[in-house]
Amino acid sequence: MIKILGIIFITIAFIGVGFLLCERYKKRMVELSCYLDFLNKIETEMRYTNAEIGRIIEFVISNDDKSNFALNMRENHTSKNIIEKWQEFSVLGKNKSILTENDKQLFLNFSEFIGKTDLEGQLKSFTILKEKVRANLSHATDDYKNKGNMYRQLFMFGGIGLSIIFI
Amino acid sequence: MNEQNNILAFNSAISSLSSRYHKILDMLDDIYKKQISEIRFRCNKPISVTICNNSYFLKSDGTLTENHTECDITTSRDDIDDIFKVLCDYSVYAFQHEIINGFITIKGGHRAGICGTAVIHRGEITNIRDITSINLRIARQIYGASDYIVNNLIKDDAQSLLIVGAPSTGKTTIIRDLARNLSSGSVGRYYKICIIDERKEIASEYRGVIQNDFGPCCDVLSGYPKAIGIEIATRSLSPNIIICDEIGSDNEATALKGSVNAGIKIIATVHAGSKTELMKKTGIVPLIKAGVFDKIIFLNKSDNPCVIDKITEAGVLFD
């Protein structure tokens, strides 16, 4: 009886690890997708209202309940202005985040150009940044489809295989 | 009450500066805070403040000196850039139109004048780069600044007024208080006032909230070019009085004539130190000749703002 329970436990544990690894790829994909959505909203608001960037970001993140960075920005009140806050988030988020170094650099890029030129320059910078984010999102989607599924199946079959060996 | 408001206005103006300068200026004694009308930052030079048209220099311990050689702090090139970024709220694009006109209006209606190198594209200024100095002018609402005008010129019936004065004589302060007085019913009736605030200097609109007290019957067209704002106000807001600052262009003159012909009174200001200077203003003289204004109020260039030098009938100006 204990042997059977142990085998079931090992199988479930392996399947769980597979799903967790797969979930990391999914989370990266979702986070990048939310970032792209965020950039689109900021660009639209900037073009339409021409309001200050702090005001636009506050408005956009207040209506965003999906992405981690919006949640992080809302909770992080240590810095005085919104750009410092964004940079702090990009740096502090490094250890916790599921994003790659390249993804994080894209988050930092936003604070490097935002608010520093006229509207035309801002919109061009948005176009370039969005292209880069799209490319990373495409990689993340491929990773999720290929590696995510691979890990899930590998650990599932690994767990079952191990169980069979024990039996 | 005015003294307390003056200190609050100073504190609100310095809150828009980077933290280093905010701390030093905040150490100033209230006696200075309530009198300072300008704070000037110049690249590699001491910070100067203007009190009653005299310049004083700021020391790092938050005191003032008349001698610039006694100053122990100067504003570096990077400091100027930092101050500029903070004044723009890290959003240069949002202030682009104002920047190319040489100023930024910040929260509280304070105006920061900008000096730098003009970037010219196809004959027009498109930007200002390498900013060398910033002059922060503190906007103040002085209650009672227009009482004399209201009690003597508008008590029985509204009149069109042109307020003439050199820079820093209190023109904007007077029209701000006129708007409050007339909209609050202090002359026995509530006038419907419309302020055309192209530079957001009169009403100090910030994030959709008018920060000055204008009473219950005042509408503000904020950020509108004056000529367009005057036309819109005339067509759709049916005001008794339109108030605007620093008129002078041909478009504005045409729009003002249209409003006067529609039965609306005008209160406006113009930069000129004397009658002679006023008569050289090619955009204004035709307006006066056309009878747009009933009275001309000349302000005195004295140590105190809002001091009336003389009031004349517009018609007798050409006698």
C-alpha cells in the first residue's frame, strides 16, 4: 500500500514540476503581452491627451489588474517621480521576475526615452520599442509552445517511467 | 491672509524644483518667502531671488546676501537640466508648445522662463536646447488687488478695460482679482466671466482643477490660443465679460472687436511701460481707436505690484 502511495506521489510530483516549468514560460509570455498592451495604451493616451507622463502612467496602471509590473508600480511608492519609480521597479524586479535579462532591458528602455523629446520623437521611440517587445513576445510564445510542452510531457513521462521502474 | 497666501504660493512654486534646491529655498525665512517674486537659476552662477525689484543671492544655509561673491553655491549645467526636467514633469513633449515660446507654466500657475539655444527648422523655432538659465516667477493671488477698480469703474456698470504696465507691475494679479470680484457678486450682481487663459497663468489650471479662487460664475478656457478662445467664448458661453492677458496680435484684435460688437465687455492687459510705449503698439492702437476699450489703466513701476498710476478715458488718449 505504501509503495503504491509513494509511486502516485512521485508521479504527481513530477507532473507538478513539469507544469510549474511550463507555467514560467506562460507567465513570461503574458507579462510581455501586457507590456505591449501597456505601451499601446501609453502611446494612445500621449497622442490623444498630450498629458504629462506621470499622469498617463498612473491612469493606465490604475486600470490594469493583469500584469505584475502594474501591480508592482502601484505598490512601490518609495521614489518621488514616476520615472525613478519605473527604473526602481525594473531593477528591483530582477530577482523575482520570470523575465529574461533582455526582456528587463526592454522595460528599462522605456524610462530612457520617455518624456525627453517632442511628441513626434516619443511616438517614433514607441514604435521601435514595440517592435523589440513584439520580437521578444514571439520568442516567448515559441518557447511556451515548444519548451513548455516539452517540459510538461518530459516530467509527466519521467514520473510515470520512474513509477514503472519502482514497480 | 495675503501674507499667508504669499508664503503658500512660494512653497508651491519651490515644490516643483528638484529636491536639492527645494531644501535650500525651503530654509528661507517667511519674511523673504512672502516677498520673493522671482527665483533665477543661471548656469555656473549663484541663485538669485528678486524682492521688490532688487536682486539678492542665496547661500547654502538658506540666507540671502546682497553680494554675489559671498555665495557658496552655484547652479551647475547638470543642475539646470535637472531643474528643467522636473519643471516639465519629465514630459518635455507635453510642454513643447510652451517651451518654444520660452516658458513653462507649472502647477500653481507659476511660470518658468527658459533661456537657451534655439533650434530652428524651416525658419521656425522647434525646440530650445542647452538651457543656460531658468527664471521661476511666482504667481500670487492678491485678494483686494482690484478693489479700487471695481469700486470706482465697475460698480454701476461693467466697462471694457485695458490694463497697461511694464513686466512685474501686477497686471495678471489685477485681472485675476477682477475675475474673482466680478464673478462673486461683490458689485451687487454676478457677472458671467470667461477667462481665456492661453498660458495657464491666470487660472492655474492643473489636471482639470482651477487652482485660484474665481467665485461661482467664472468659466476658464485653458490653453486656447486667445483669438480662438475669444471666438468660442463669444459664440457658446455668452459671458458678460471676457478676460485675457497680454493681447497684441492681429487675430486677437479681430476676435476682440467681434466680441465687443456682440455686447461683451473686455478686460485685457498689455505690456507697455508708459503711454508713449503703448502708442507704439501697432496691434493695440487700432483697438483703442475702434472704441473696444472704455478706460485705460496705467500701472506704476514701483517696488510694490498692482499700484495704479493713472486711469484715462480711452478716447482722450489721442487728444
